[in-house]
Amino acid sequence: MPIKPYLAGAAFAPEAIQTMSVAFEEVCKTLDAPKEAEGYRRMIAGLIMVMARRGEHDPERLRDRVLGVAGMEKRKDSRDAPPDTAQPLRTADSEFSVGCDGENSC
């Protein structure tokens, strides 16, 4: 399922939406987030959008960072280096740690 229903009017280029959709689908599959888990899927989409706004445009790194927030180990084939800093991401009911690297401002 694409991320588009969760964008809530947010403006992204078509290429960014495609990248975020790939990451969203992979994260939902890995975390076994069924379509019925609307709140969970909305949270996943929100994390992906925040990271995309911060400049991350690689679907594998988006996937790995969201899985990192969820406490899952990154895939061994990931091209993403471990983040050297982390910044909390606050939502209405939770706090998540989003890794940032030297290329992206947080």
C-alpha cells in the first residue's frame, strides 16, 4: 500500500512519494503491520515523512532508520552507516530516537 493516504496534504515531489512508498511498504511488511492497524501505519508513515523532510531520500536508509526506531536490527546488506548522533522525535503519545548523520541537519 502506498504512503499517499497518509500524506495529509503534505507536499512532496512524485519521486519522493515513490521512495517513501517503497520504504513504507517494506517497514509495514517487516513489522507485520496489517492494514487494520491504522494508527500504527500512520505512525510509520509519519516517521518516514519526517526523515524525508530532513533530507533522506534513499528507501533502504529510510526503512532501516524506521526499523531502528522500532528497535529492530538493521539489515546486514544496508548501505547506511550507523548514525553518529540521534535526536528525539516527539509525537502526540511517544518519543522516538531518529538517527542523523553528518550530511543531514537534524
